[in-house]
Amino acid sequence: MKEPYRWDNYSDQPYPLKDKNYKKEMRKSQIGSLLKTSLISLFILPLSIVMTPFVKRKKINSNDFFCIGVDFERNPKETLQMIEELGVNRILLRIKLWEMDKLPLLKEFILSCKDKKITLKILQDREHVEELSLLQKDLETIFASLNQHVDIFEIGSTINRAKWGFFSVDEYSRFYKTAYDLKISKFPHVKIIGSGVIDFEYHFSAHTLFNLYDYKYGGISSLLYVDRRGAPENMQMGFTLQDKIALLSTMVWLSPKSTHELHITETNWPISGTAPYAPTSEYECVSEELYSDYMLRYYLLALASQQVDSVSWHQLIAPGYGLIDNREGIKKRSAYKTYKFMVQNLKNSQFLRLDIKRGYYILQFLVENKLLQIHWSLKPTTLKNEDFFTVFSHEGEKIENQTLSIGSSPIYIYIKDAV
């Protein structure tokens, strides 16, 4: 990664671009593409909103739904142990195109992951965006080395942020088409997904899905963060998390450029008191307790949508936003236990229904022929612990109180003889 771009090793992302003149000139050079983004979204977004009620839910494979992001260089021995302990079937890894020398180390780590399904996010820099011949060469090296071991290759990431190297959707489309052409010519069995728009900025998503470039996506990737809105149930411009998922799923369904497959390949909340490791300011940060609650509720709402094929939590080990704080040894946060218990109960589940009444949420699943309900409430309330209930906290501790406190932390209630 060359100047004016610089990588922030604390928060695992590029630093903001400080050269304002450079940013201004680059955006001017892409004015045509930016205008196309505006015009396409003016037509596609209203159409998608109208069509959203008509898109059928899919049957999501819960075994592959839960995915955890992993840094293969960060505490690799402990990471491999914790991947097994968490019980996930899918992990997401990242490779930086400006660090191709680390490809052998990445492959060694992947081979140590045994039977896990791998999603590999290929991160770009400006050199590879501008020099497509260099991109083709390095992608061919990656595909040749890893195509037998990687389930999904995500081509590019965070395409609507200049600090990540793209200044327009057209630039990204040429970038993705380079990967697509390589797949068609030499690696037809490789599965590649793309788009990689971060946050609820679907005007960019619309342009990636509706354009004249000759390529197809094997699925759409989205970095659907909602952390700046606080709780996952909070609205943004009248849209809840589930509304955002439904709208994006509708655009994917309408688009001739993609299979109807949607992967959320990055989301999290920053944790209070962890600067400079937190990727945002302290204002957006939450306590470790809320981080755990929000994570679980995000997963539950996304799974209940039955429109998202996988959600990758970003990530396992990261002091500012991960399940593990590794600043002084390995410290497992409450969210680690929460994630483990979630996967343990839901990775072989069948979703039945979601009921919402005045901020009170009940999700129902069938788990090994047992009825499981998961309750939480945006306004603290209580529920009688019936004799036919078996109740667990979000961390997996059995609750035997006669009165159950229902609030921010979801609780698991198995209903005896309900099936």
C-alpha cells in the first residue's frame, strides 16, 4: 500500500485520506460514473421497494449461516483451537493484494482448518485498481494456489470508501470483471462474489447490480453495519435491519447479474475504552455487555429474514471490536461465550417464525425435534418461568428463577413436549 494510502494496524483498515486535493481530483475524474450511480438508483431503489413484498424467503442452511472473521497471522495456534471450540462450519479470511508474499502462510493456515468452509476476502489497494494487468497476475496466483481449498472468493471490499482505493462503481466494475474474466477462462469452478458496499448506501449497490458490464456475481457481498444507529432494531431513514436486508435481497433478485445469494461478510460494534483499536470514535462505542447483546440480536434478526446465506462477524481476535482481546494474553469476552452458545443451539436449527409486539421479540426454531423460543425486549419486562420451560441465558447458563427478566440480553427457552 503506497502513499497517500496507509494501513492502520490497530483497527485493521486504511487510515482516512488526508490529501484533500488528491481526493477532489480523483472524484472529478470519475464524475461520469458518479452520475450513473445517481441515475440508476433513482429508478432501481423505488422499484425494489415496491417489489420487496413479492420476494419469497429462501430456506437458509443454518450450518453455513454462522461465519467468523479470522486474521491468520494473529495468535494462529490459539485461533485454530477457538475455531473448533466455537463450532462454526465457515470462517472468513482476508488477503491483502499488497502482501502477496504472505500467500504461502495463508495457505498453510487454511490447510490447518481441516473441514471448514473458507470465504476469502481479497482486499485491494490503489495500484491493483489502476493496473488491471497486475491485478490479473496476482489473482491468477491466488486462484491457482487456493482454488481447491477456498469455497468463496470475495473480490474487493468497501468499494464506496475512497480510503479503500475505489473512487467510483465503474472502477470497481472493471476490477471485478478482471476477476470474472479470469474465472471464465481458467478457473470455471471457482465461485466469486462481489459488490462489497459498506453500510446502508444502496445507491452504490444498485449501480453494481444494474450496469452494462459483462460479468455475473456468484452472490452478493455486503458489509451491512448498523453500529452507528445503536441497537440492531433501530431505524435508519425508516428502515430496520430486516428492512435493509429485504431491500438488498430484492435488488439481488431483480438483477440479471447475480444468483439470488446474499452474504454479509462484515459487521460488528466497536467496544468502549479500546482506543486506538476501535475503528470509530468513542461516541459510537458500546460496552462489552451491549456488544454481546447486539451481536446476538443481529444474527437472530438476519437468520429470521431467511434471505441471508451467511453472516461473518468481524472478527474473532481484535481488541477494539472482537470476541477476544489479545492485548495482554487471550481474554475471552462475554461475546465469545454468547457466540459459542448461539452456534451450539442454532447451527442445526430450522427457523419457524418471528413475532414482534411492542418491542418484544420471540423467535421460534425447531432444534432436534424440540421447540426453542428466544426472547428479548427493548423495554425490560418479566415472564413467568413455567414448569415446561428449560431456560438458558445468552451465555448458556441455566436459569431456574420463578420469574424471568426479559430485556436486552436474549434468553433461550426450550418448550417441553411442544412438538
